[in-house]
Amino acid sequence: MDKVQRELEDLKNSQTSILKKVSQIAAHNITLGVDLLDSKLPDLEEQVNATLSTASDLSQAFAEHRTKFFSDNNLAATVDPTA
């Protein structure tokens, strides 16, 4: 379970990085003024942001599931579910 949680966090971090890259491209395009980028980047940014939101929600929900699993199975004393 811990491995899945780490991978979900990694997914969140990757999506955050992609969102930053899209924003950087949009910022560079302010000086370039390429219409293609002006028309397509907002859609891309919206899609990546939606994926980031989904990944964040899933990570949080899985963390709650994991904590409940450890508690329900009396594993809290042997394994730290927040690690």
C-alpha cells in the first residue's frame, strides 16, 4: 500500500511539473505571439489541471483508505500508515 501511495504522490508531482511547463510555454508565447499556441495551450492546461486534480483527490482518498485498513486490521502499532 505504501508503494501505491508513493506512486500516486509521484503522479501528482509529475502532473504539477507538466502544468508548470505548459505555463512556461504560454509565458514565452506572450513575446512570440503564435496563434496556434494561443489557441491550443489553454485546452492543454485545462486537461492537465483536471488530471492533477483527479490525481490529488485519488491520492487523498487512497491515504484515507490505507489508514482505515491499518486501523481495522490492528496494524497501526506495527506499521505507520503515514510513512
